[in-house]
Amino acid sequence: MFFIKAVKAMFDIIKITLTGIVSYIVTYTQPTDNPIEVLGYAFVLDTFFSLLVDIIGNNRSIQLKNVLVSLSCLAMYVIIILFVYLIGERLGDEDNSLFFIKMLTYSFSYFYLTNVIRNMRRLAPKNTALVFLDYFIGLQIAKRLPELGTFLTKSQKENEENEENEEKEIQ
């Protein structure tokens, strides 16, 4: 039962990844090539530091699952950008769709950047500059707000519990 679910999940991840790659190739000559290229660079940087944290910080081997999850997120971002462009083009509003794509690219890049800084901080926890950047850019300030802090803590605990359950299932 678990094996079947794992195989289905793996095929879903592979399908999402292949969709992202095909989308990237198809849109290479389209006006959306610059945002996708920027997200590609951010993805490579994020994946690199995630792998470094696994290897150096956690003394674990490279986990293919983490790379595939990162690829599926990149594919999701690319697909969102492509659909925004397609809808804007079909509605005759290409300029506004390109502006919206630019804003989406900034947002997605921000999330990649916060993850890169968090991983760099895990590698060098006593580096004052990284601690400040993680605190400031990672919106740790927002955790000072009572309601938002409660929400973020609750969702983080749920994510950690889900990860622990997944690790137990894998073992």
C-alpha cells in the first residue's frame, strides 16, 4: 500500500517536473523568457544551498526527494507565469500581463531568497550578517505580532509533524 502511494507520488512529481521543463523550452523565445530565467537562477541557488545543508549541516546524503520537490515548485512557478501570459495575450492585454509576471517573478524570487538565506544561516549560525538578514528579510519581525506569530508557529508545527510522519513512513 505504501509502495503504491510512493510510486504514484513519484510519478506525479516526475510529471510536474517534465511539464516545467517542456514549458521552459516552449517559452524560451516568448516574452516570458527573462522571468523564467531569473527563477531558474534562483532555483539553482536555492537547491545548491539546500543540498549543502543536507550534506554539511545534517550529515546526510543527498536526498533525491528534496530535489524533486524543488523542481516541482519551479515547474509550478513556470506554469503560473505561462498561464498569466497566455490569458493576458488572449485578452489583448499583453503589457499588463507582462507587468504582472514581473511582480510574480519578484515575489517568487523573494521566497527563494529567504530560503537561501535560511539555509546559509544553518551553515553558519553565528554569522551576524546572516542572522540579521534572516531576521529582516525572512520577516521574523512579523512573528512579533501576536496573531500572525500564532498562525506561523501553528503552521510550522504542522509542517514539522508532516515531515516527521513522512520520514517514519519512508523508514
